[in-house]
Amino acid sequence: MPIVPYINPNKTPPLPPDTLSLTLLPPLLAFGGFGGLWLAATALPPVLLLTCPAQGSHALAILRAYWAGYLFQAVLGLLSPLIFAALIALAAWFMSRKLDPKTRKEARLAPFLLTPLFLPLFAAMMPGMLSADGPLALCGLAQADIQQIEAGGTQRMTVFISGQSHPDLLFTDQPEGWQVARRSIFSPDDGRGGITLCFPEALESTLDPEGFVVTGRAYDQSWDGVQWYEVSYTTNFQLVVEITPVER
């Protein structure tokens, strides 16, 4: 009489090694892949600027590059659950392509068992995507500024420009030649008060260092001998498009 091994009906049999790997690895690989896509979206504007010609409007090129980056981030954020599921399916297909059909059929749902553990992470991204300073809103603002430049409807002021500059926090990690600096400007209408504009690096070279406003000094000293400029800039990002010296 053949010996039949005893099987305890109350004990759950362990998952086969193939099924276990298909349960654990695809979600982890998909999460890493999504993180890689997000890093690519944040690095997209500087990469696009490297391909732009030096001629033409630097402000327009910067806005177009950041519009593409914000759009990429917005799509990734809003469709993150679907993209995550698609990456899991892709990883599972790649890992199971050499399995026998029976095992592949039995383990077809195994890669998605851990998916609910990752969904709260993607749900936490949604408020940031839809906020007033999120990628979706910034994409719309950049598009409006692009249309404003193309239509020739930028704002214009005749101003003095401060000699103090600071790196812009929004347009960051720019390649050489595409840096953006923040400077205060002073107009006759504003008196001593100033507003801050963003100056592309290409336009910084057109400024006369001897004609800057020296802030922190007396009014007559600060305004004495400074250079006037006609400045054209966008409404939303206040990115300077043109600078023209003006004789007064």
C-alpha cells in the first residue's frame, strides 16, 4: 500500500516561490519606477533648456520648459494610482513571462495584493497637486504668461533697478546661461517702495553695474546718477522679457 503524506486541512500551505516573488517584487519595482518618473519630471526643465538655442526670448524658453515640467508632474500626480497599477502589471508580466501557463494563471492577481498599502501615499499627493501653488496651477500660470509674451501684451514700466540680487527659488537648478535672479525695481509711481522681478541671466549682462540703485542710503544719494530702464515682464511669474536703457 502506498504511503500518503498527511496534510493538515487547517493549515494554509505556503506560497510557491514564484508566487511569493510575484507578490512582493512588482509593487516595489513599480514604486521605484514611479519615483524615477517623478525625478525625471523635476529634472525636465533644465534638460529642455540645454536644447534651446541661445537666440530668441530667454523668458519664453524658460516658461515653456517649466510648463512642460509642471504638466508632467500634474499628470503623474493626478493619474498616480493608474500609473502605479500599470507599472505593477508591466513588472509582473516581465517576471512571469517564463513561467508555465498554469502557474502564471494562478498568480495573475498576486502582484496586486499589496497595492492597497501604497494607495494612501498617492492619495496624500492629491491636495498638493490641486493646491494654488501645485503643478497644475503653475502649469496654467506658465501657459498664461507664454500667451502673454506671444501676444505682445507684457506689462511695461520705467524703473530703477537694485544692485542686490538673489537666486530665484522657483526657477532652480538652471544650467549655465539660464540662471534666474531676483532684483527689486523702483518706479516713480511707487516712490521708494519696490517690487521684485525675475531677471534671466542673458538679460543681466545688459545691466550697467554703475547705474544700480544703492539701497539703504539716503533718498537723494540712492537715486543720484542711477540708470533708468524700460522693463517688460509677465504678469504671473514676473519674469523679465526685455530691458531697454532709457535716457532721462
